[in-house]
Amino acid sequence: MSKKKVVLGVTGCIGAYKAAEIVRGLKKEGFAVQAVMTASAQEFITPLTLETLSGEPVISDLFGPRREEGTRHISLTEECDLLLVAPATASILAKFACGIADDFLSTFFLANRAPVILAPAMNTQMLSHPAVTANIAKLRERGAELIEPGEGWLACGWMGKGRLAEPEAIVERVRTRLEKGSSLSRETILVSAGPTAEPFDPVRVLTNRSSGKMGFRLAEVARERGAKVILVSGPTSEAEPPGVDVVRVTTAAEMKKAILTRLDSATIVLMAAAVADYRPELYETSKIKKGSEPLQLKLVRTEDILLEIGRQKRPDQMVVGFAAETEDLEERARRKLETKNLDLVVANDVGVGFETDTNEVILLGRDGSRTLVPMMSKRNIAEKILDRIEVARSGN
């Protein structure tokens, strides 16, 4: 790990002061750090600070006094194992997305082929502007990883989302990315995510409040660790993870077909979707009109996808289920573990994790093990789940 080099891009934002702690944290983890500062960044923190902490001269100019500095944006790509930009302002995100190269950092970004992690920071209104969200989406589609900004009081006096993620979280993401970048390269992982929607007329459906966030985070992390990932998702607004084969479905029947036709190719199955247990017995081809009498719908059971996966499971496959409950959480999750032939079940309280970016879960293993994962981001929970799977797959 001591040979890994992180190029840290620092741009002009009040969060730039956290760059000092990021450098300190990266060095503590054994990484070499080359800081690159934009002109605006130097208005918030001096190059001397980062030079002292990193032990390397800070790069700030595209054309320095020495001749070799004119091509340093190219030669540095041969040393770079990961490009981290923290904080990443709206300006630098726009440059990266549009291919503008007018300073060292933006020029280096275009030449770089190492993994990229971006940690945006800006005012809440700026962060939610369509131009910024479009640029972020474009960069994610091209393979960049995003560390979500935190929420709280911003330097401008506003309360909301936009502050730079904490240095510890940023350093941990870098460590995980470089340490586990190919740890699942031999696996094909089939992930289900989101709700299903069961229509009973052309307008109305029966569905649930699942956001799909957990399944999408699992797919992202698995891909980052080198796995081939197939994501089967019900209706959700989540952006498709880069490098992942995404299959969009609507109903439980469609999800079953999509999953079972791909089951043979999978070595690991992560069933994070909230599949409807019931569907309307009848579908009306015309919109049901509002009347004075109560409307009665007869519901029938959908087929149990996870149960069928458990029946078909090969000895070389690992199947992980999710149990979202409102009461008797562990008892019901353990019952699910046994009746559906699972290797691991992720249990969570519906009132804690639905429609949020965070959750608290319990990992229950077939060997009787129990691991509490306290409240954290769903991204970090995905890391913990995949850590557990890696241990199981290694036989330890």
C-alpha cells in the first residue's frame, strides 16, 4: 500500500481547509500524496500547508519555470493510482464534464486513466441546479465515483446539503477503493433493487416505499471491487451505476423472469428488492371511475422469487436476502434465512431505512453469527455487506 499514489485536487471552496486533514489521513494510511491546487484554492489554504503535510511540492501552474513542468500533467498519470478531488466545486465539475482543459487539474483529469473520486461541496441551491446535477450524472456515467456532500450549516449561513464530506470518510473511501479494487474480479453478482408496481388499471398501481438506494449502492460497490454486476431494478429514480448491466422491470412477474433467466451466470445473488407479495387479481383495461360505493380489489399472491432462487441454488453460489420488518425483526429474519435457503440475511427495521440515505442493519449468517451494523450511509452498509461476503467466499 505504501507504493500507491493519490493525486489530490483541491479547488476553491471554504471546504478546502479540510484538505490538510485529508492529506494527513492519506499519509497515515501509507499513501503517497501529490497535491494539485487551483488558483482559487490558494485563496483558502496555502500551498505550503499541503507541501509540509504531503512532503511533495504542490503543483498549481500548468506551465512552470522548468521545461519538464510543461508535460507534468502527462508524466504524473504514470504515477497516479487514484485521482481524488476534494472539494470539487461546481466550476471544476463543469470543466471535467465538458472536457475543458485550462489549468493543471482539468488538463490532468483528461489525461488521467486511474480511478476518479469526486467530493463535491457548494451551496445547496448550486448543488441542486440542473446544470450541476447533469454534470455530476455525466461524470458518474463515465466512471467517476461520488462522495455525497453532507448536510448542516453551510459557510454562507444556509442550512442544507452541500458541505464537504468529513475527511475521515473521504480517506476511508480512497483506502477501500485502492485496497479492494479487484477483490471481487472473479465474481458475477446479480442484484435486485427497488420496489415492484402491480397495476390494476392503466393509471393506478399497488407498490411500496422502497427507493432502491440499497440495491444501487450494492451494485456500485461490487462493480468498484471488480465484479461483473447485473442489476435488476423496479421503478426508481436512482441513476444507473457506471459499468453495470441494468435491467429495468415493473412487476414482480417481470422481475422474476429477469432474475431467473440470469441466475445461472451469477456466483452471488443479492436480493435487495422489495418485491410485492400481492397483486390485483384483475386488470381493468379502462381507468376505473370514481363512484359513491367503496372500491374492492381482490389480491392474489405473487410468486416468491427468493424462495425459487433458494431452491435452484448451486453449491458454488451465495444467496443473500433482505428482511424489512416492523416487529420481531431478528426472529422473522432468521426464519427467512432458513426457509429460503439463504447464506446471509440483512435485517432492518422498516421505520429506519425506507426512503433514506442511511440505515441500521443486522447481518445474520447461516452459521448463527450476528453482526450489528450501526447507523451509517447505505454506501457504507454496502461496503460492510460485501466485506462479509468476501470473507465467506475466501473460506475464512
